[in-house]
Amino acid sequence: MKRYLLFLYCLAVTISTFAQPTYTPTSENIKAREEFQNAKFGMFIHWGLSSVLGDGEWVMQVRNIPVKDYTKLQKVFNPIDFNAKTWVEVAKNAGMKYITLITRHHDGFSNFDTKQSDWSIMKTPFKRDIVKELADECHRQGIKICFYYSLLDWYRDDYPYETGKTGKGTGRTKKSDYASYLKFMKAQLTELLTNYGEVSAIWFDGHWDQLDNDHDKSLKSKIDWKYDEIYGLIHQLQPKCLIGNNHHLMPLAGEDFQMFEKDLPGGNSTGFGGADISPLPLETCETISNAWGFNINDRQYKSTKQLVDYLVKAAGFGANFLLNVGPMPNGEIQSEFVERLAQMGDWTKIYGETIYGTKGGFVRPQTWGAVTEKGSKLYIHLLNHKEDKFMLKIPYNVKSAKAFVGKSAVKFQKLDNDFYVFDVASMDKNALDNVIELEK
């Protein structure tokens, strides 16, 4: 009885902490959360007008380019080699289950046919709705589509730039008006959730712009973003559409999943991480090079081994891995990205069963690797283990052990205190991953 009462208490605390008072997730939404968490691997796409300058998606901020000068890029943005089918195929062949596309980044430029502003791709020489083409192709190929949407804006005068940390050098002088800006955002979100079919998630970014710093988790935003209105609108238009916000905090009321930027859940190598891990579905995002958007000078490409390790360890936390590409201004995904994604696809074709639909392991990911679980099976991923024996404390009774590839038996011995020792001498120590499949 005491355990039951404790369970009810924890459930009540969880609900009060993470549920918006006016928002009760629909059964469709709950199912969508489960599907999202089972997907495990997605593609992030940072691309838009900023790609023209080849210096990352923050170029307007980094170079303090005034709006009057930055708008000249609209006359030359013409990605004639863009092909939605190719982009989706690259993601699908890598084993990715969803795509999160930039619809509007911090420079305020819209990659879609919006009626709310002329600052969009429809007023470029290209004159094509990238968002629609990619969303339609995702729907055709069975890949879920999610939309990134920036809360902050370096272009518009009505965004509260006076209190923001960024966008100070873009030449704005008019007094901001958040009521006007909120109306604009809600109108654009209505377009995105009305004109592009099923949208699996809205991925917000920019909350941190209205904080004095991005490491003190007790700070409050300098403006009231009116998330109750924004989130309420989204859940009204598409109830199963998930909401995430890259504010680097624990989830706020009305959000459906928690994200981590350039860190595994709970990690803080960036200085803005370190948030506690919530019971909601989890996702961590990372780049293949150092930049998110196209940067012609960035040649610090992560190896396929590093990327596979990241995917496995994210799954070991029960989290999705959202891996970014920053296509070139002509619309092509650069060859270095395509090559690594193809190699990851070779890996997921073999090992996908040990990743998709799994939950986090009984032990947190370690330097040697990670554990994923699915039903009665445990998958021990030996990512960095060079010894002939491997020992691990396992809180289950292990009935059998075998190599995932080839299914040959793996000898093991149970010691005291639930420690098991596995004989892995025959495994290839230079492989990207060696997986032991256990039956409990």
C-alpha cells in the first residue's frame, strides 16, 4: 500500500510540474510522444538565406550586418540544385525517421510561402516554397516532418530587441511591440500547421535571448513570451503535434518533449547545458562539423565512429539523436555529410534493431559504451573496449548471451553481487560497435 501511495504522489507531482493547467494531452498526442521516442534518429537541417555568405547561420549577428544590407541577399538566393527527394532519400538511407527543418531562423527569413511578410523565399529569384516541397516529399516517403521556428528575430522592429542579448548591430531604432510580434508569430504558426499537412513537432529556439545569461537556471525571461497562447494554438490546430523548446531548461508547461543541445541528456560541456532530465521524451542535437549552417571554412568533420557513438549513447539515455546538416546555398548537401550519413546507414541497417524502439539502459552510458533495452532483451554496445573480458553489474538474471551479429554464443560467468563477466576475445576490437545480445 505504501508503495502504491508513493506512486500516486510521484504521479501527481509529475503532472503538476509538466502539465499545462489548460492543456491535457490527447490520446493522439500521447501516442505521438511514444512514436517520437521510438524513432531514435532524425535529421536537422539548418539552411536558408544565411547560407549564401558561407559563414554559419549566425553570420548576421557575428558580423553585425545591418538589416538594410542583409536584405540584399534576398536578390541572390537562388538554390537551383535543391531537390527535396534527394534530401529525404539521404536521411532515409542513413536510417533517420524524421526531419526537423528550419522554417525561420534568427535572421527572420522565412523558407516558406508566408502571407505575413515579404521577407521570405517567395521574393527571391527561386520563388519556391522549400518547406512545402520537403514536407510533401517526407509524407510521400514515410518520413515525419518537424518544423524549427525561431522565437527571436534580428530583422523585425517589433521583436523586443532592446532587452535581447543578440541582434544589437542590425540597425533597428523603432520601439519594439511584442503584442504585434506575437500576432505575427501566431499567424505564421497557423500557416505552418494549416498548409503543410501533418506536422510531427514544432521545435522552438531563442528563449535564451531574453535571459542575462544562459547558465543560471533560476533566471526568468525578461519578457512574457505568452507560451500559453502559442502552445495552446498549436495543440488546437494539430493536437498530436509535439512541442519542444530549446531553452536549456526543464520542460515548461505545455511542452511535449525535452531537448538537449550539443550534449547528451544532463551533460554540460557547452556551459548552457546541465538541466535535469525530465520524464518526457528526450532528444539531443549535434552537428557533423562545428557549424549548424553552411560554413565554407569549417572542415572539422566528426568521424563516422564519433557519430555512431553519439547515436548509441543517446539511445542509452533513452533519447533521440537529431543530427544536423547545413546544405550549401545552391541547395546541395555537401559530400562530406552525405558520405558520413551513408556510412551511418550501413551501420543502422545491421544494428537498427538495437536502437529503434528501445529504452535507456539500466546503467548510464559509460566510456566503454552503452546499454539499450527492448522487452526481454538487453543490448550491450561495446563502443570502446579493447580487452578480452568485459565485466558489468546487471540487475537482471541473464539467461543467455550471444553476439548480435552472427548470433554466436558468448561465454559468460556470474559472480557475486550481480556482476557478470563476458568473454569477448573473438570480437573485432576495431569495429565501430560490438553488440552483445542478452536474454533476461
